[in-house]
Amino acid sequence: MIAEFGFLVAAAVLVGYVFVSMGRLMAGPTTPDRAVALDTINTLVVATMVLLGTAFGQVVLVDVAIVYALLSFIATLYIARYLEGGLR
Amino acid sequence: MKVFLYLLLAIGAIFNGLGAFALIRFPDVYTRIHGATKCTTFGSIFSILAVVIYGFVKGGGEGGTLAIHALLALFFLLITNPTGSHALARGAHRAGVRPVGAVVDRLEEKE
């Protein structure tokens, strides 16, 4: 079963969506807009890492994706607490 | 079997794209949280499910390890993504960002 090329194409498409989300990260009018864009980029990067680990046959990249998911969750919670404390 | 994997990957890519374009097109922080988080979570379920099925079908030590670890990544993603966006929405509301065009705001009345 040679399906690795399909995984590679799907990962390339998701990287394109990361660049689309970066538009909101740069142009967001308020700070929560940028935080939401960062959260979306983190989710897309986790999915891309799992797909790339499958495409190249490296299971280590999937482990990196697990750690990345947990660390990005902690970063999102930290930004949310910072916003709650009052920004202006 | 390969067609089924490609179908799962296509569904995942389409829903992730809907999430990214919701982030660009929606007018408000809260609608952006809604669209982006829901669509990327749903699309990532299908993308990682394709990896899990590929690993289980491939079998052996490497395929089994790949499937279990991808399933673990999907589990953590499903727990952390809605929680993070919920905290982000609450933080945005407390920071003073109001919904565009909202007629009533019960959370503000309660606080």
C-alpha cells in the first residue's frame, strides 16, 4: 500500500492553511484575534506533524506533535489569563 | 482501502481549510473562535484518523507504534483545543472586547 504520497500532499495543503491563518495573525485588530490565530496555527501544526511523520516513516515526529500540543495548550491558557487580568 | 484513506485526508483538508477561511472572513473575535476552533478540531480528527487506520493496516511493530501514538496525539488535541478556546473567549470578554452587532449580552449583565 503506497499511500505516503497522499499524506505528503495533505500536509502541504495544511501548511498552506497555516500561511492563510498567518494573515489574521498579522492583521488582527485586537489582541484576542491574534491569540485565536495562534491557537489555530498550533492545531494545524500538530496535524501537519502527524501527517509528515507518517509520510516520511518517522514515528518520532508524532511524539514531537504530542509534546507540541500540550505545550501550545499551556501557552494558550497563559495568554488567556493575561487577557483576563486586563490589557488596557 | 487506499481510496478510503484518501477520502479521510480530503475531508480533513477541506474542514481545516474552512477553519482557516473562517478566521479570515468572520467579523468578530467570538465568531472567529467559533469557526476556527470547531472546523480545525473536526478536520484534525479526520486527518489523524487516516494516520491511525494506515498504521493499523500496515501492522507490525512500526505501524502499531505509529497508530497508538497518533491516537494519543488526537486524544490530547481533543481535550486541549476546546478548553483553550473557552479560556480565550472568557479572557477576551473580560479584556473588554464586545461582540459586533450583539443585541443582548447576558454575561455582562451577570458580572
